[in-house]
Amino acid sequence: MNTRGYTQRVVKKIFLTLLFVASGVSTGVAAEQRYPVIFDVEERATLSAERDGVLTNLDVDVGDKVRKGAVLASVYAGDLGIQRRQAKAKRDFLAKQYENLSNLNRRGLATDEEVSKTKTELASADAEIDLLTAQIAHSVIRAPFDGVVVQRAMSAHEWVTAGKPVVEILNPRKIRIVSNLPSNLVVDLPEGTTHKVWIADLQREVTAMVRTTVPAVDEQSNTVGVIWDIVNLPDGLLTGMKGEIVF
């Protein structure tokens, strides 16, 4: 028996077997890949004063839950209230005067010019009332959505200027997942695709569904932004937490 030839055939068979196995590994089911993601809140707002003045009240503190439309703080508007009452009194006087002049004009006892002038003054008074009403409304800071106060930058009775932040709120029930993934993965990532996301802080897994992808590739990182909706929002999930998405 030619042992040398036999050995060569065995070695060749083993080599081909290993090559086949290696080829199967490389072309078969891909190894699990994980990418970092961040849980990001969708509804977040820093609320500022819209006019200068003293904060007459600031009824919320960090951690307080608020409802949409609730008054969170107010800037003193007593002077505006007085001005509006004066403007309304002036408007009532002009309305009566316009009515009288119109009657006299029909009888030839008042000129068209007098009627027109009073009508213009009446319209100006209405505009002044509207302006003061808007300024009073802008003196009140309201919650734009249901949420929780996460920061309070001012205290009651402090002077605040227009545009200065007073409170910050967010909606803890409106959290999404965001990440930047390699562009080659996103090419075949249609909306509605689901993935599993592991949250280390909660030691649990959630299901995420692709909402949209950013239609542009970052030239430096060669990645594309992706946003997912959370199918089963878990208790205890906080904005800013990190996780790993499984591909």
C-alpha cells in the first residue's frame, strides 16, 4: 500500500473539508452585530419669559408633573391691565361718538370728514386693546404639552427679561431611539423594520421599529442617522440612557 499517497489524499480531504466549513461560516448566517444607541426625548422645551418684568408667581418645581396649558409662571402685568381698562373706556366713548355722528350725518348735521375721523380713532382704539390683550397673554408662561419639570432657572419675585429661561419641561412618555449606523446597513433598512435593543441600565430588552432614516451620509464617519420608535415602552426608561441595537 502506498502510504505516502494515502496520507496525501487524507490531508487533501481534510483541507477541503476545512475550506468548505470556513466558506459556510463566511457565507452562512452572519454573526450578530451590535451598535450603540441613545434614548432621546421628543418633546422637550425650555420656556422663557416673553416680556420684561417681575415673576409674580412660579408655582412649579423640579419633578412636578404638569398638564398642557397649565400656568407655570406669570410676569407682573398689573400696569397692562390698567392700560387695557383705560383703552376700553376710550373705545366705548368713541363707539358712542361714532354712532351719534353717523346719525347726525344722515340728517346733514355732521360732515363725512367728522364721521371718518371718529371711525379711524375707533379702529385705533380696538387695535390698542388687542395689543394690550396680547401683551397680557404673553405675561403668562404655560405648559405646551403634558410633561415633567426638569429644571427651574428662576424663583418667584425675581426680575426676568424677555427670552430668559424660566423652566424646562419634557414629556417622559415620548422617547425615541436614535443612532448613526454604517451606511451599508441603512441601504437595506426599510421603515417598519424591527430590532431588539438591550438597555443595560434596566437589564431588559425592548423592541424598536424603524421610523425614518436621514437621507444623507455623513462624509467623515460614513454613517447615516436612524430613528426608531419603541414598541413596548418600559417603566423606568429615562431620556439619555444608552443601549445596544442588535442586527
